[in-house]
Amino acid sequence: DHDYESLYALDLQLFNTILSKLINGREVTLPKYNFYTGLREWGETLSISQDTLIIVEGIHGLNPELVTAIPQKQIFRVYVSALTQLNLDHHNRVPTTD
């Protein structure tokens, strides 16, 4: 049984390699994890311009262990949390704790 919520469920070395290549203007092929087969699959290619921001969504984006190969001066971390509940309609509400 795998803990897919753990930072260590990620291939941190590959993540850093891909980020470094993108930052340095190189094209990369993005991996996807196939939960059915349990294997990595290679998908679309991506390249970015020099002035493009890379946004890493999720709580792990705040963890310094995620991006050890990227100079700290190139990283800006932001945490955003909704303070009010989301009302889907008059009967269905989603609290911010979900």
C-alpha cells in the first residue's frame, strides 16, 4: 500500500531535473503516473520562455525538500487558504476544512 500523499511518493530527483531544464530554457517531456498500471508514462513536451513563472500547486510546494536543485533566490513561496465556506447552493455547503 503506497502513501500517495507523502512528499516521498514523488520522484524528487526527476522533478528537480525537469524544473532545472525548464528554467534553463530546455524542452522537457512531462511524465504522468498511471495509477492503474502503477507505472510512469511519458506524455507531452513542454518548453517555457525566460519570463514564464512556474507555479507548483499543493502543500508540498512549500516544502524546501521539493526543490533542492533550484537556487533559493529563484523561489517564492505563497500559501493561500479560503477563509469562508463555499456555498454550492442554499442546501450544500463546503467548509474550508475540506
